[in-house]
Amino acid sequence: MKIIKHLSERNFLFLAIIWALFITVLSLISFNSFPKEYISGNDKIIHFLFYAVFVLLLCLAKRNSHLKMKHNLLIVVFAILYGTVIEVLQGVLTKNREADFHDALANSLGAIVGFICFYCLKNKIFNKYF
């Protein structure tokens, strides 16, 4: 049983890395073919969800760690910094995309909510099935 839990933690870490790459690629490519109105309406929700899922995957990857809660908050700090760096890179590396404070705020709020969801559900659901 311990091996299965260890493998699933590794799988979640792999998924978190893939998810981070997915976020990076989608953040740094241009969407010239999409109408701006279509993207802008859902933009903040998408940012929020991307980072909530990212933090949730990272928390699942280390759910059996013996680190204290304050150390677990490093996941959130990492995700917030990652989201901020990606926003800055949008303004620096792309020609038709720009850094947006509100996107960075949505990224940060998503990271925080993903962390809160994990810890609220951790003992009720995750320990039962994982």
C-alpha cells in the first residue's frame, strides 16, 4: 500500500510539472485567431482555475510530507511567484500580449483558494481514497 501511495504522489508531481508547462505555453503564445472579446470575458476565471489546479496538484504530490503548515505555504508562495514571473514575461517576450496586474491577482487568488481547498478536504476525502 505504501508503494501505491508513493507512486501516486510521483504521478501528481509529474502532472503538476506538465500543468506548469501547459500554463507557460498558453501564457506565452499569441492568440491572434481568437477574438479579443471572447478571451477577455473569461480571462480572469481561467487564470484563477489554472493556478488553483496547479497548487492542488502540488499539494497532492507532497500530501504525506512531514513538513509543518508554514512550510506547506511555500507551495502557494511558489505558485504566486511563478504566476507573477509569467505575467512579466508576457510583457517582455511577446509582441501582442502584455503583463496584467489583474491576471497576476487572479493567479494569486487561485493559488490561495487551491491551497485552502486542499486543506479543507484533506482529512475528509483525500485520506480516504489515497
